[in-house]
Amino acid sequence: MKVTIHDVAAKAGVSIKTVSRVMNNEPSVKQATIDKVNQAMQELHYQPSAAARNLASTKSYSIGYIYDNPNAYYVIDMQRGLLDACRRHGYELLIHPTNAKSPGIVQEVIDLVQHSRLAGLVLTPPFSEMPEIAEALSSINVDFVRIISGSTPSPKQTNCVLVDDFTAAFKITNHLLELGHSQIAFLCGDDEHSSSGERLAGFKAALTKRGINANPKFIVPGSYSFESGVQGATQLLALPNRPTAIFACNDEIAAGALFSARLQHIEIPQQLSIVGFENSPFSRQTWPPLTTAHQPNSTIAQSAAELLFKHTRPGSVNQTEDQPVFIPELLVRESTAQLTS
């Protein structure tokens, strides 16, 4: 039979509450009592779970991850990183998909936290960029960490993990420029995700540094999806003076652009270079494999969870925390090539 916290309490001759206090490293527990409880757990080969730590304790050992993202690979990577961090710290993870555009989304998040008794939340775009969500969580004293696009830590925000999309996009664009391309198009992601705007800004900055003005016809609005890449690339490749390179805001869009080019018998990269962003499985499953930027989503998620756990420790909520900054790194593969006249 599986050993429970009740068995530990009985063997140690203490209450369940006392066992919980020992497992949670709470103060004001006598060393003799700690030794008895630890000895009982060792003899019974007891492995504390988050549920057991929650039992008879006012502290919760569950955190939540809410998301609204059509990119399945991104979501899976985030979940993997969060789960790894939760296992290390003895927490459970509640995963909650939802619609960020729902009229009642703020109340839905509050209800989720309160009904599930969560210690905190990890927020990814678009939720991490919705001030009403942050304000609502703060109003009920729930800790949260936001993963957002940005490069400059702010002293006013101690609960953020930053992803420097601007710098990564600048590097990708510079790679295309060094290959001789100047007629470069940009396929945007979702407007409500600041990552799309940051990547576009990095793209424009790289062009400007070379004295090149971005062609408005080469900047196509869209969403983070394969279908958006197909539609955007089809539009671009129908132009009289079509681009020689396409920067897609993520790998799914890039895969769609590559598909569109194939339908028009355009050779990649001999006649058109295409780059993506994130280094998702899409980037390795296409032919040719995509040049992209490696965004370590699993590691980013782990960093966010670690920061959240620091916030949920007694007496640590008001401490000033470092804001981790991740810069996706350029990965050159076979979808880009030197421009030939």
C-alpha cells in the first residue's frame, strides 16, 4: 500500500499539521520533532507530493499556466519547462487553455485561481501583456510571473522574464543582408502579441542601419499560423518586383511561405531565401530545413517558474528580483543562400 502523510504522522507520534510544517520547512518547529518526522519518512520510504504538502497547510503547492496560443509546439515546450521546475520543487501544475478575447476572461482567471487554490500563475502572451489580468491578480494578492517581449529590465517590474525579440530579429535580418539581399519582406504574426511588433522593429532597424527603407508592400499583416504564411507569401510573390528573401515571424509562417513558393515552382534558396523564428520542429521538418532563431521556450518557462517560486516563499514577495533576459540565437540552415544576380 502507498504510504501517506497519515502514516508518517502516526509513526512519528505527531499531528498531520506538524508533519506538514516539517515538510514545508516552516519556522518554530523543534529540532527534535523535525528529526522524528524525517526519521519516520525515511523508514517508511515516504515521498512527499504537492497534495500531501497542501494537506493541513495554509500554503498551496500548485501553480497554474493559462494559454491561448495556436502554436502547439510552443505550448508543449512551455509545459515541459514548467513541469520540470514543478517536479524539482514539489509543486503541481494546472494547465488551463482558454480564449484571451473572451469578454469574461478576467473573472475566469480569478475564478480559476480561487477555486483551484493556486499559489500563483505563469502568464505567457497574450495574457502576460494584458494589464487587466495583472491588476486583477494583484487585487487578490496572487503571485504571478509574466513572460514578455523586451530587452530592458525595469525596476518597477520584478516579476518578468524577458525575451529579446528585437535583437534576435536584427541578427536574422543582418544575416540576409550579408547574403546580399536588400529586397526583404516581412510576414507578421498576431497583432495582440508584442513579439510580432518587436520582431518587426528589429527587422526595420537592421535595414535602416544599412541605409535601406522598408518597403510597405513587403510588410504583410497576419497571424502565427501556417495558413497565414501561405496567404502572405502568395501575395508577396505575385508582386511585379517580388522580394528575394522573406523573414517570417515564426517557423509555422515560414513553413507556409515555403509551401506557397513550392506551389509556384520557386526554388528555395536558389531563387528565394526564407527565414523563420523559434526553432520549432517545423523548422527541421521542412525541406530545405529553415534558417531560424533558436528560442529556448522550455528553459524560459523553467526560469519563469523558478522566479514564481521565489515570490511564493514566505517573506520574499517584496524582494527585488533579477529579470532574466533571453536572446534567441541565429541558426543558419539550408533555406537561405547568397543572392545571385
